[in-house]
Amino acid sequence: MTRKQLFIIVEKDSTKAFWSQLYDHIMFVMIIISVIPLTFSIQTPLFIWFDRVSVSVFIIDYILRWITADYRNPSKTPVVAFLTYPVTFMAIIDLLSILPSLGVFNKAFKVLRIVRLLKLLRVLRFLRYSKNIDTLLNVLKKERQILLTVLGIAVFYIVVTAMIMFNVEMNNANPNGEYVFQTFFDALYWATTTLTTVGYGDISPVSELGRVISMISSLFGVAIIALPSGVITASYLEEIKKGRKIEN
């Protein structure tokens, strides 16, 4: 089998060839069984077997994608394509999700649960095998300027609101006798949950002025959060229509 044929199998094939579809289905199953142990706090022999099998498949997948990198980037020379592949986003994700199972990290990382968190990166492998995710990523890329502008407005509003509330409630205590905002980070946390209209209620203002500010923040939060939702929805529907036209 040539490298060109390997590339067609490993990558998503628009012709929907049998071996390419089979490879995608196998990888899909491997991703699922590799994250199943992460939903439990204990390790069993079955979970260890799941991890070893899935990681072996992931290593093979990584190697196959690396040796066919020049077909993925025809604009680059083969040497450049091979050298730059390990530093691409998905290649880094793949490598970080594999290393924990190879015992690369020491016991200190295991105590901090870093190993389990890195294994969760395997979920990002679904990005390669979902058409809907591809559509969503195209939408985010297309509307990135508008979305970044909205994000900037949201961050600015969070910081300003947090500063106002922190100074208003600085010396006020809740019924338990503790200060409402012990640090500025508490104010940032409150401003973020209020802006997103979540409002967990674990931190809330006690003064009348603080509550008025909280109400205003909630109203502005609805407006700010609604902006990207409308942009993403409209662009997503447009991408779906384009996809249907291409298929027809």
C-alpha cells in the first residue's frame, strides 16, 4: 500500500470509500473506549486494557498522519511538511493525549490529576470525524472578527462591573459575618456568572446599591450574550445551505 492510499484512508475521504469509512469508525470507537475509564474514580483490569488498546491505535494513527503529512500540505515541500506536522494543533493534542499512558509523567503529575486531564484531550479527536463540528468551526472562523469584538466587550464589561461591585460591597458582610467580596477575584467571578445570567447565588450583594447594580448587570448580560448567539445561528444556517447545494 502506497503512502497516497494511506493518506486517503486516514483522512476524511469525500468519496466515502469503504476503507476510509471503516478507519473513521474504528477511531471513533477507540476514542469512546479510551475516555470511559475517566468517568470512574477506580481503575479495573478492563479499564487498563481499554487504555492500552486505544493508545496503541492512537500511536499508529499518529505515525500514519505524520508519514503522510506532505499530502495534507501540498503547498509545502515534503521535508517542511514532515518537520512542521508535530507542532500543528491536532498533532499536539494527539501527542498530549498519548503521553500519559506511556508513563512519561511522574507521580507528582498523577497526584495533581494532570494525567487524567490530559487524557481528556482525546475527546478533541472527535473534531476530525464530525461533519457538524467542521461546519461549526468554519462558522467560528468566518465570524471570528465579530465574535472577538463581542468577547472584548464582554471582558471589558465584566472587569468594570467587578470593580464597581467590589468597591460598593467592600465593607459589607453577609448574614454569616463574612465579607461579600473578600478578593477582587470574587468580584470577577460574580460579574461573570451575572453576565452569563447563570447566577449561582453563592456570592451576592447585600446592599441596595449593590443589588441595583446586579440587576443592571443581568439586563446587559442578556443583551451581550444574545449577540454572538444570533451571529453564530445565522452563519451556521448559511453554511448548511452551502453544504446542501454542493451535495446536490
